[in-house]
Amino acid sequence: METTMRAMNPDTAIPGAETAPTKTVPEPQADVVRRGEFRLLLWMNAFALTAILGGMTVLYTGITDLRVAIEAQRADLLDVMHSEFADLRERVVRIETRLDTITPPPT
């Protein structure tokens, strides 16, 4: 008996187990998902959802920042255009004033 116990793995050593009939576990059908596969699928879905939501958040933040920057550029451009038009208007008024002061040549 001592030699038999030494030859067996101590974790699975059950006296008389070598003579007991072993029960065969039926193989799962092909369309059945195992527990490990299901857990992996859940983790993959959670990761994919997190990645998608994170990407959407980054894109939304970028679009919002871009919109704010465009509005600031637009305001600056409008200020420059108004000052340019004011300068142009002053020049036109000066030119018209000079043209009014010039006497036409005698004919």
C-alpha cells in the first residue's frame, strides 16, 4: 500500500480510486459557449465599449475646442475687417474732398 500511495499524486490520492470506474463527462455540443469563453466575450465587449466611448469623448472635446477657436478667429477677423473698412472710408473721403477743391481747367 505504501508504494501505491507514493506513486500517486498526493492531491488526487484517493484509496481505491484506481479500481473505481471513472465517469465520463459528455462533451459539450458545438453551439454551446463555455463559461470561460463567455467571460472573455464580456470582457472584450466591455473593453470595446470603453474604447468607443473614450474615443467619442476625445472627438467631442476636440470639436468643441475647434469651434471655440473658430469663433475667436472669426471675431478677430471681423475686427480687422472693420478697421480696414474704416481706414478705406477715411481715404475715400479725403480723396473726394481733394477732388471737390480742385477747380476744373478752363475750357
